[in-house]
Amino acid sequence: MSEPIAVLEPRTNAASIAAGHVCPPSGLRQFRLLVAHLLDRFVNNETLSVSGETLPFVMTVAGAVAVPTLIASIFVFPEYHAFPPRPPLPNFWTQVCEHYFFMVYGMVAMGLITVFEADLFFPETLDTLILSPLPIPRGRLALARVCANLIFLVLLLLGTNLFTVIAYPPITELHVGRLFLANLSAVLAGAVFAAAACVALQGLLSCVVPTGRYAQATALLQCGTTAALISTFLTMPKLFPLLERVTADPRANWFPPFWFLGLYESILGGLARLPRFAPLAHTAVWATGIAILAAMVCFPLAYRRRSRQAIEGAGTMNLESAASRWGAWVLHRTVLRSPQQRAVYHFLSQSLRTPKHRVYLAMYSGLGLGLIVSGVLRVTLDAGAVRFAADSRAIAAMMPGVAFWTVAGLCFVLASSVDPRGGWVFPVTSGLPSAAQLDAVRMWVTLWTVVISGGVIAVAAALFPAELHGAALLAQILIAVALSVLLPDLFLFDARVIPFTSLRIPMNTDLAWMLLRYIVFLPVTVFAAIRLEAWAEHSAVHLAAIALAVLLLHSSIREASHRALQLRASRSDVDHLTGMLPGLGLAGELE
């Protein structure tokens, strides 16, 4: 950590060297160094990377966030500049749909990144313990963090909305000046509201939640916020044909994106363009001001409490309940029979409690929940009134999608880069991972997928009893269990190490494989599962046939994985230990 050391970097001169002491830098220079260090922490932290792989990740995320608005602007170009005979320009509500897309995209992108980085807005234990003993005034350190947070948010605000503000108005060539002003004002106001609301909620959570429960509360907040933002974005195509009726509904006053759409249209056409947008615009202005004020009030209180917790210690609470002890007892006597399997299973469960993995799991869970809500939700018109209902076809596809999403997410977290020093005991005591240990990793993913899928089935059956009952419910349960067993076998077929016991550097092909997994494998799996569900509902014989086929496939895949593991074990246990012990500082003990 060179930046904190640079805070006390001396000005090289002969007098200071001869006197044997150094002079601290000036207040302004120290403040700049602090701001630069705190800004660097937003991208160089364990949540994003390990071993200096930050820049490729940040560039990938920046391109993925900023480019879609440019692509959307290019796609609407033919609507305004078609070749002769030129068709009529898009009507009023088509233009409103375009405005709604750009405005919602800015809110969702700003909100998601703010939620992901929310913990870094407040003092961290590492920074507090290192910077507090240095001769830095407490007020200067707090002001530097506030400035670093504001700079990060402003850069994020401009980066996510750059192409929206610059590219879209000139492409339309319709009242470019007013459109530019409306686009700039409404889009940025919506993004500021989303960021300020997330910071205010995080600060409020830090102030009111007990210290021992803060990690769980933060994960729930990140999951819920992510689900709400993703649902808002993915339901846009369903709202486009009904936007004229939906904005006239009184319930629109409770939906924040409509507030800023009203501000957009009010600035573009004036209050007389469509009177229904005027009250929404007023709500947008008031909501933005209240969100900023709440963030300004909650942040200092949360900053003070988090600073004290970083110095005094967060404290611990016994999170082991009677249910978890009973569950462990059942697992030890059924599927986790050997001590090695129990050790691997509980090691993985304990390792996933780190802040990095908590954020990953919370964001991934929120994304999956948002996909479920947006897929199941159906917006219709009934006698001129807007109605919200459930799509029965989406309910049938929900369960295989949940199972696939859960397995993929858990495998992604298990493969994430992490400091491997906590898992040194496995290679030291056992050498190379055995087949039983790797089977325990697959069993861990299977059991958690069954638990999560079973919970989703129970909630869906309670909410939609007409669609999930009798044979349909049994088919859903069977397919969920089948995918929970087979997908970990396939995803972890080539696993050769126990997660979190070896340093894994991210590869350039990781993103490609991830996209292939969700773009190709997910639709194929869901489609095949839907067909099997329909076939299994016909008779109990079909259910038994599917169960038998799953057992045979599971046994075959596991046997093939064991054979591949034996063929690729080219290094001996001694060679493996020899390469690992220098990192533990124990190499000299063998000589």
C-alpha cells in the first residue's frame, strides 16, 4: 500500500536528512494523496480482482455499461433518417418509449454500480488501521473520503450516460436544443436519485442494524435493490405498448421511473404538452432533493459508526442455530460419511462468509430474482384498466431457470479469485485432491441448489396454486432435483482442486465461457426441462423413468470424472507439496 506511505513522503533536502527526521507534506498535498488513494480503492480491492487484474475487468465493465446506449441510438437512426420515400416520423408515444428507455437505463446502471461499491463509501478496517496512526487530522481524512466518493459518483454518472446525452439528440434532429436539455436534466436527475437513494439506504442500515447482523442485512439490501432495478429494466418491453395507459393510472405516482419520465417530457414539450406529466415532474424534483438530503444526513452518522467499529472491532455473533446443527447432523449421517467430505463441505460454507463472496452472492441472487419477477409478470388491459397478472408459460420455465441460475452462480463464486492461504491444510494433510473431496464440492452445490429451488417452488405454489398443483407440482420438483444433481456434475466435471485452496488468476477466456453458458446452455436447458415437465405430468411411469435416467447419468458422469482425475494426476504428492510450501514459509523445514 504505497499511497498511505506517500502521505508522509518527505521533501528531499540535505537539512532534513542531516537532522535525522523528515517533514510531512503540506496539508493540500496530503489531502490530494488521500483522495487519490481512496479513489484507487474503488477499483483495486479484493471484490474486483486479485494479483493486479483490475484494469481488464474495469475496462470490460465500463464498455458493457456505456456502449448499449450508443447502440440503441444507432438503432433508432433509421426511424428518423430513412431513404425516400421517407416514412412518417415516429409518433409521440414511440418517442416517449425511447425517452423512457434511456432514462431507465441510466437509473439502473447507476444504481447497480452504487450498490456494488456501497461498502467502499465508508471506512474500511484496513484503511482505518493504517491511516489512523499517521499524523492526519481526522477532519481532513473524512473530507478526503467525501471528495473521493463524490468524484467516483460523478465519473460514474458521466460515464454511464455519456452516449445517451451526446448521441441521441443529434440523431433525431427534432428540437435538438430542447431534447438535449431534457435528456441531460431527466437522465442525470434519475441517476442521481438512484445513487443518492442507495447511499442513504446503506447509511441508514449502518446506523440502525446491530453490528453482528450488519453483514446479513447488507446482503439482503443488495439482493433486494438489485432485484428491483433489474425487474424495472427488464419489464420495459412489456410497458412500451401500454405506456399511454400506464402513465395515466394513479399508481404511476408510486413508480420512480415515471417521475423522471414526467420530468423529461415536461422539459421537452412544456407543461402544456401533456398535463399528466406535470405532477410526475414535480414529484421527481422533490424526490431527488429528499434523496440527496437523506444521503447527506445518513452518511456522516454511518461514517462515524463504521470508523469506530473498524478500530474497536465489529464483534461476532453465534450464527449457528438449532436448525443448522440438526441439518449438519443429518448430512453427516447420510451424504457426508467420511471426515474428508465433511471438512470440504464445511470449509466451503465458512469461506463464503467473506465480504467479497457475500457481495457476489447478493448481487447474483438479486439478478436472478429480478429475472424471475420480470419473466413471470404480465401487464394487460382489462376494460381500459391496467392489470398485473402472472404468465403461466413463464411459471413452467421458472423452475429449470432457477436451478440452472443457482448452479451457475455457485460455481462462479467457487471459481472466483481468492487468497488461498486459508486452505493450506488440505494439500498438506492429503496431498492432491481426491475423488471423494471433489465429490463433496459437487455435493455442496447440489444441496444448496435443492434448498433454494425447493424454497422457490414452495413460494410459487403458494402464489399460483392454479398452475402448480398435483402432477404439475411433482414434475417441477423432479426436474428441479434432476438439474440440481446433473448440472454440478457437468459444470465441475473438470475440477481438479478444492475451491479456495489455490490461487486462480482470471483468464481472458472466462468472459467468453460465461456468455456461452448463459446465451446457449441456459435456453437449451430450460427448453429441454419444459418438454420433460410436460411429458412427466402424464403418468407416474414417466416420473419414474426420468428419475431412473437421472440416476444413471449421474453415476456415469461421476465415474467418467473419476477416471479423468486419475489420468491427469501426473504430479506426485511430494512435488505438489514442494511447490506449495515456499508460499507458507516452510520450505526450510524439509531440508
